[in-house]
Amino acid sequence: MASNAMASITTVELDRYVITVLMRDLVGHDRSPSAFLVYLAIEAEVQGGKALLSHSALAERTGLSKRACQNAIALLARRKLIEVVRRRDTEPAHYRPLRPWVRSSPA
């Protein structure tokens, strides 16, 4: 079983900003290390710009409680670090990590 888990591991690329600034901001300033973990979990699951995850799946991936994940998602959405799209309240959400620190080049 361990070899199957190792075979499915892929590389996740992060902007340097995530480690050098965002981590310190979420963990130190906002006192929410859970928000940082949830942001990383969402980034790791992104396919086609979005990640489809339930609160239970986020809790399993991060080791946090479902409630901690819900609070982290609320903080990340409030800080405009993720976009949350849910078709129905009972369905898992699509999360799109946002990168407000990246400026689009002038046209």
C-alpha cells in the first residue's frame, strides 16, 4: 500500500510568495495556521484552475477538524485568497485559489 501512495505523489509548485509572505501573514497575523494548511491543500488538488473538495476531504487531507476547515475557508474567502463556487448547499464546493499578489501586465 505504501508503494501505491508513493506512486501517486506529484509535485505541487507554489509561488515563492506563499511561503515567504502568505504563511507568515495567515499564521502570525491572522493566527490561523489552519487557513494556511487549507490553502495548501486546495493548491495541491487544483486541476483546470479549480479543486473540488468537501469539508470532510479537506479535513482528511489536512488533519484538521471539519469545523476548522470551514472556518479556514471562510477566512480565505474573506481575504480573497480563494473563490468558492457551490451549485447546491449539500454539494462539495469548487475552490479556485486566487493570487492577488500577482499583478496582471498592462495590455
